[in-house]
Amino acid sequence: MVDLAYVIAGSEATGGAGIQADLRTFQQFGTYGVGTLTCIVSFDPKADWAHRFVPVDPQVVADQIEAATAAYDLDVVKIGMLGTPATIDVVAQALGARPWRHIVVDPVLICKGQEPGAALDTDTALRRQILPLATVTTPNLFEARTLSGMDEIASIDDLVESARRIADLGPRYVVVKGGVEFPGDDAVDVLFDGTDAEILRAPKVGSARVAGAGCTLAAAITAALATGSDVTDAVRRAKDFTTAGIVDRIGGNTPFDAVWQGAAASDR
Ligand code: PXL
């Protein structure tokens, strides 16, 4: 029987990030992907690829979750972009209604298409209602600074301290991603399990952000967990998968490249 992996996330219309990246990742891990759409982000090529954001009606989000969870006994889920407090209410309620083996939360905090006030309410709702349910959360540097309340994260000690503070908000495991912004030649991630921190490193691939890297990492962790990996193994497999996809990234007419999830296929 094939393993199932579930994702509740937004669409990003160029296909680089969001649920498109998630479902491609699930497929590459040999899992059957099921997706629930929370919002639609359409970058605007006429306005420097600014974000245009449209939420899916919260009742329609609830209907999709009802259909997906009735059709299959889903027990591993990734939470991507949710977008509004009303959507967060619906998703938090649905997550609380059944037992999950793993809830992987990519704490997507900002969308440039949202008004700052609305974005703040969404951040607060995510921190209060979704983050405590996470077995694994995967903040990037910006999200780690926001969630930990730290002004600067510039050393390994800072990464570990931010992970420790975010674990205090409820998640069982925290993966803080250094990414291209973190000083040094390596892409450094910290996996904190509530007691100990493991440092994962891979040489940086260039210095530009690549679209879909965060989505792909969290989706790969989710899919690896669905296939039976433990969290440590899932995070290691996910980092290798994402690094390979960054190395073989694809370029379009956008100012940013996108992760190619097919890159690591021959490795597994
Ligand atoms: O990379 C974060 C992200 C997640 N989900 C959606 C997005 C983005 C970034 O653009 O559009 C739908």
C-alpha cells in the first residue's frame, strides 16, 4: 500500500512555491499526495512580480479537508501558507478533530500582497493556534527572528537559541534554516529536539534565494515521515533533496529561479 502525504497550502501561480512544489516533492518520495488549497498567490509580472493574494472561502477550505480526510486515513500533514485568521480558525479546528502522527508547519508569516495590519493578525493567529500543534516546524531566518523575538541571528549559537525559544511555543522539533542570508559559505540548518541541537550543513549554492526551497524542505520532511522515517532522518533526507533541487534549479522569465524537485530522483 502506498504511503499518503497530505498538504494544506496555497497555490503560487508560477509553480515554483506553494502546493505545486509540495505535490511534486511528495511524488518524488513515492507518496500519494493529497492537497487542500487555502489561497491563490499570483505574482504580477507588470509590477516587479509583486504578490497578488486571494484567500479561498474558509467554508471551501473546510469542505476540502472534509473530503480529503473522509477519503483517506491521513495521518501526516504539512501546513503551508494559510493566509487569513478565518482560514487559520478552520484549519486549527480540523487539525484538532483527529489524531495526527505528524503535523509539519512551515510558518509562512508574510505575504507581500497583504496589508500590514491583516498580516499581523494572521501571524498572531498562526503562532497561537497552529504552531502549538506542530510536531515539526521549519522557520527561515526572518520567521525565526519574528517567532523568537530575537533581533539578530548571526551565529550557530543564535540559531540554536532561536530554535529553543520557538520550541517553547509548542512544536516538538524545530528546524531553523540559515539559508543564503546566514553568514558563511555553508547553508546551515539547526534541528532542535527540545534538548539537543544537530547542525546540518551543505555548501551554499550561489547567494540568491531560490523560490520553493522552504516549501520543498518542509514537504520533503512530511513525505519522508509518511514513509516511516523518524524526524532526524526525515530532516537529513529533506535537506539532501532540497540541496539537489537547488543545484539543478530551473530559470524562467522571473528574476528568481525555482527548485527542481526531479533533480534527486536517481539518488533514491
Ligand atoms: O515560499 C512561501 C510561499 C508559500 N506558499 C505560497 C507562496 C509562497 C511565496 O510566494 O506564494 C502560496
